[in-house]
Amino acid sequence: MLIKVKVHAKSKRSLLIKKSHDSFEVFIKAEPVEGRANDELIMLIANHFAVLPNKVRIVRGAKSQHKILEIRTNDG
């Protein structure tokens, strides 16, 4: 499954808001330095979808605020 994510780094708290069936807005505490924000994003998304973090990968936008993530679930 592919989802679109808009990320707000350096937020006061971590929060995931569902905008539509495949679109999320995510606020994370980490700074976008040395991949820390991406790491926190992957952990938050994995937690939300109840998958392991290695089942989530950034397909597009690794250095952008707008990202496309792939989530591989156990059911296909």
C-alpha cells in the first residue's frame, strides 16, 4: 500500500492525522538532520499500521516535507 505524507519536523509533540484514505499529516519532534526525522516518521507509521518498521519505506521524498511511503502488510 502506498500513502502520501506531509511531515512537520521539530514539532512540540508527535502526532499523526489522517486526511483521507491514503493521505496523512504527521507532526514529529525530531529535527530533519541525519535522517532522524525520517526514522521517527517510519516508527510512527509502523506503529499506526501495526507493522514492523522494516515493512515501511520511503519511496519518494526522503529529503522533502512531502513523501510517499510504502507499507508492506502481512496480508499482501
